[in-house]
Amino acid sequence: MGVQKTALYDLHKSLGAKFVPFAGYEMPIQYKDGIVKEHISTRTHAGFFDVSHMGQFFLEGDETLVESLEKIIPSDLKSLKVNHSKYSFLLNESGGIIDDLIVTKTNKGFCIILNAACKENDIKNISKFLDKNHKYFLNNDLSLIALQGPKSVEILEKLIPGVSELKFMTGNNFSYDSESLYITRSGYTGEDGFEISIPNNFVDKLTRELIDKGSKLVGLGARDTLRLEAGLCLYGHDLGKDKTPVEANLKWAISKERISEGGFIGSDIIIKQLNNGV
């Protein structure tokens, strides 16, 4: 497969984006004003991010789906309410982090946001634990965009009324131009913000409106500096398959209920590290 492009590629190009290959995609690293201005505008106003290279992985099934996922994800998924999200990770047999991810409970099962470079490997690892009656698919017909920064709620509320009522790490279905989209209040910059899952054929229109309302396009360069400044982990740098969540200082993201009951892949090693105060 050649280099892939997101549905917003032409828009990025028309607005002066400088592209780099990233996780098999041609992605904007910065725009005309540069990384520093993009960073500052996200901290002081609102930054727009195209994160459509990430995987939107949907799973459907009965209560056995939760049991299957809990074998590889060390979160208490049983208690996760519909439209609520949790930060977690996929683990290997040595307790190392295959990927970190956001898990959201849906009416039919779960939606898991996968890191771009890990998508295929993640699905291969998750599917090993699923039963025949569990459905799963990577939805490539959807784009994923994010609005981050102190003015993001004000800007988005003008276009999609009701988003301001979302609490952190919760989501819901909304309507935009008669089209259904799913919005969560979350992000990866240390700022208040939203992630919007929207059909590919509608994302250009919404993006242009968000720009018109004052959000500034931000590339991968400022995404990294924002995460670094906020002390947030970046997969491939701070996290990896040779480092456990305990070693990555992420033990807060492992459910206490799951630690007490164990039973997830790599749990013996992780529980041992916790007991030894690693």
C-alpha cells in the first residue's frame, strides 16, 4: 500500500501545510506561521488537529465482549457507562505496552481509538481474544478531527449546540448539517477540547467553518511540543512494548479492581512490580 492521505489533504495543501510521512500517511507537520505560533495559539485560543490517521476501531457483542477485552486491557470495562471513555493500553505477555488507547463504551459495544502506527498490530492482538459472536471493524469512512484550547468550547458550541454540556471523557451523538457525528470531550494537549468523528465527505465543510470561527490549524510538530509541555506520554518515545505501565509511570491508569483480581495478560509481572514499589 502506498502513502495514504486523509480526507483533508487537499485543504491542508491549499493552506500551506508542510508534509512529512508519518505512520504510512502524508501528514502536515506545520503550516505557514510555524510550530511556535501553532503551539501558542492552542494554549491561548483554539487549535485544530487532523488526527484521521488514527484508527477508529468498533467492536460489537454481548457481555462476553467485556470479558474478552479485559484479558488484554487492564481497565474495569464492566463499570464503564455508555458514552464514557477511559484511557488505557493493550498489554503483551511481559506486561509491556503494545499501544495506549482511548476506550469508549457505545450502545453496541466499544469504540477504541488506536495509534496510527499500531493499528494493524493492535487489531491482530485484540482479535486473538475475541469470540466468534463478536463483530469488529476499522471504520475508514470516518475522519477524526480535534479542537483543543481554552476557546474550543465556545467555537464548537456556535456550530454544534449542546457540546458545552459534555463533561471530560464523555461523548454523545450530535447533528451537523443534517449529518450525525460523534463528539467526545477529550484530547492530548493538556487543554480542554473535543474529538469529532465525522464522515469523510462532511469533514471539509466543518473544518472550514471551524477555521472561519477562529480555530488555527496545527500540525504534528506543535502536537508533540504541546504533549511534551503537558507531560503527556507519546507512544514510541515514552511508551513501548518493552516498558510496563508501572515503568512508564502510568499505574494510575490500571484499575484497582483489575489489580486485585488479576487475570489480564502480563498481570503477574505488573502486580509484582507494584508490590515491589517499582
